[in-house]
Amino acid sequence: MSTLANKRILVTGGAGFLGRNVCAAIRRRDPAEIIVPRKAQYDLTEQVLVRKLLDDTKPDAIVHLAAVVGGIGANRENPGRYFYENAVMGILLLEEARRRDIGKFVNVSTICSYPKFTPVPFREDDLWNGYPEETNAPYGIAKKAVMVQGQAYRQQYGTNAITLLPVNLYGPEDNFDPASSHVIPALIKKVIEARDAGKRHIDVWGTGSASREFLFVRDAAEGIALATEAYDDPEPVNLGSGMEITVKALAELICELCGFPGELRWDATKPDGQPRRCLDVSRAAERFGFRAQTDFRTGLRESINWYEANRKLA
């Protein structure tokens, strides 16, 4: 029987892209209830409302996914907001969870916390060996602060807080809003619109030389559920696929899968972001048996098919 069986699990951000999949993965473990708070009722940046949420719901465990996130452009435009709201949500939730002796706190953080020039593959022990890439440093540092809080609370109060570091996610029901989307949904939308309009080229940010690793959203959700069940140590854990691809190769693959024969024109005046991202995923395998299952091409095809079927709503 799962350790989550018959437990009340609070999933902040549970209505979002990752959150819906995490709730589904937890539901397979027979909890008594999955609680998904909504911002209109419980604004997690307000301490009185965080207290009310935990008093109203009395969870046995918290999976903290709620975050203010976006791509490079959104990070550049909102550094103050991204720092403040992400830091405050985590800090308040963890403090109020500690006060109520809630059994488990899962801090779902970000690989934006890693230094800009982290050696590849990223190992969790490298988190403090430099400053994050500048365009997303405020977000990454805010999330890293909650990791430190969890480690400090474990040391002083015995709080069972863990931190997970998912790599870039993708999949059906992703955010396709060009103002805030990440690279895969942004490229899918741009390529399909260019294809349908009969355009001969599309413009793409950066040089295409930066590399990224991607994790299918259902795989990420399963990793988070496994860690919520079975991981109880202070060290952060990467969640990834261990696969690295350049943005240029990614864009070309999306063009192929979408049937767009046109030219890619790279705008080198726009930032590439972090030069490389690829994770060492051995700790997740060793500590709670997580390994990504979805082939990248297969996952991309499913994401494209979903967007094609739902783009009027996306």
C-alpha cells in the first residue's frame, strides 16, 4: 500500500499544467483527498490566507507546485515579481506547515537555481558553485531560498521537507501563450501558424546554440509522486530525462513534425539564456526509483497533436 493511501494531500498549483498531472499520479495512490486551492480564495502570498488554507483543509502532506513562471522574455520583464511572489509563497507555506507539524512538505523547485556555467551534466552538489543565468536568476534564487529554509527547518525542527529540481517540462495542455510560454510550446505555436499561413520563414530568438533537456509532464508528475511517497532526505534531487538537445535541433525537429518546410532565421540580438542544460539524474533513480519513460519524439508528437486539436482554446 502506498504511504499516501488514506492521506489528505494539498497540491498548490494543482490546477496548472504540471499540477493536473501530479494530482492524477497521486490519485493512483488512493489518497483520502487531494486538495487543490485556488488563488481567488487562498492567495499564498498573504500569510493570513495561508493560515486559513491549512486550518480549513488540515492536510497530511503538501506538494508545493504553485509558482509564477515564464520564458526568457517574461523573466526579463518581471524580475521583481518573480522573486517576491515565488519566495513568499514558499516561505509562508513552509512556516505554517512547520507550526502545524504537517507530515511532509515537497518543495518543487527549478533548475533555474543552478549556476549559469554549471558543468554538464548538472549535479545537485553544484548548486552553490556560481550565480544563476541572469535572465532567470531572481526566480531561481527565490526557489532556492525555500530549499534552504526546508533544510534549516529539518535541522532545527525535524520538519520533513524535500526539494525536487525538475528540468524544462513539456506535454499536452502546456501554456501556449507567446507572452509567457517556454520554448517548446512557443515554437510549436509559431511553426504551425507559419505553416498554415504559407510563410517561407520564421524568426527565432537567439543563436540556436544553447542546449536544453526536456522532461515529459506525465513523467515529471510520476517522479514527484514517487518522491512524495518515498524520499525523506535534505539533499535536493534532479528530475530529468538525461537527454540534451540544442535549441536549433529542437526547432528543426518541431518543423519536421509539424510539416513546415520553411527557413529558420535566428535573431542573435535576443538572449540564448543558460548556455547548456542537462542533468545528472542518477540520484532520483537511486533514492526513489525514478526514471523517465517517454521518448522525446513521441512526447513532442503528442504535444503537437494536442495543440492542433485544441489551439482555439490554448
